[in-house]
Amino acid sequence: MSTDRWADVLAGGDVDALTATLHRDVVLVSDGGGRVVTPLRPVRGAASVARVVSTAVGGAQGRTLTVEQANGRRAVVVRRSGRACAVIITDGDDALVARVWLVLNPDKLVRWHAPR
């Protein structure tokens, strides 16, 4: 699934629609840097991953999502009031997302505060 299409679904805020974009065996790995509460172990399964991502991204109030480059890959950057609060990189095929990397570590998000 393209990052642009996935970002559109994520922006919609519908957990069921987000779940439908995820492979049933999807795996999410998160990085909170010990400063943000994130799962300590990989999260597995579409419903569980959708809940974690939805919680991390939060409601639409004051939130913007853009698709940008991160580590040489396309990523969804989530900002609130101009400050990055998450960078999400996905991998999969044309239809479904199979892997999600969720960066919430504030130390790693500093360089993302301004749109690129």
C-alpha cells in the first residue's frame, strides 16, 4: 500500500478502516526512548497494531499529517501545533501494510518539528 494512501486512511481517524489496511500478521515496533510510553515488545496483529497507531496519532484536533522522507523511505510525519509527535514508516505490498515502525522518542523527533 502506498504511503500516501495509508496516510489518508490514518488521517481519517477510523480504526476499522485503518485495520483493513493492515496485513493480519502485521508487526509494529515502537521507539519511545524511555520518555514516552510505548509497547516494549513488538505488537502483532492488525487490530492491535491499528489501536496502537490510532492512540499514538490521537484525534484530529490541531494535528497534521504529511508524507516525507525518513531514513531514505517515505514516512508519515504527525505534528501537533507545528511540533512532530510521531514518525511512522511502513512496509508491505501494494495492498496491505505488513510492518510498522513507530517513532515517538522526543529526542529523535526534534529535527522533524519543521516541515521539510
